[in-house]
Amino acid sequence: MAVEEGPVARLRVHNSGEELLELVLEPYGSDHWLAPGETFVVWTFGSADGRPWSGTTYGNEPFEVDHRPGSVTVHSNGHHGYVSDVEGNEIDCGHRRPADGASV
């Protein structure tokens, strides 16, 4: 059986601040918290057809990014997305979430 391969896109997110930075991955709503100096990688997988990033208006935009103080939201426009560390290990939803559950 032939395996259909589509494109893979990666977006590095680095926290150069002095406080925790919330990274929200949409459309899943998963939250991942970066410590100061930490880098995560957001992955998305497109389809092999002529329009690989089906979640966006334009065909060549695998991600959309929205920044607010203390928080970054990344919209993954492929058919699947997740967050990893720089070595490729998947980071679970709620990773390093503040104990009080409050957003920054």
C-alpha cells in the first residue's frame, strides 16, 4: 500500500521574556507554557493535494499567529498539529500550567 505524504511545517516559538509564556494551539485549544529561555516547536501536517493547508484562506500559510501580553496563539492550518520540544518530544496540553489555572 502506498503511503500518501503531505508537507510538514514547523514553527519555533521562543520565550525571551522573564515570565512564563502561554502558547495556545488552535483549533485544539491546548495550552503549553514556556519557561524563560525555552523554545517549543509547533508542527502541522498538510495534505498532498493542491491545497495542503486547508484551514486558511490562502494555500501557502500553514500557520497564523496572534500575540497578546503573556500569550501566543498559533492556529495550525493543516489536518493535524501538535507542540514539541526542540528534540521533537511531544509536549502535553497543560505543560507547566500555573497551579492557580489563571492566564497571564
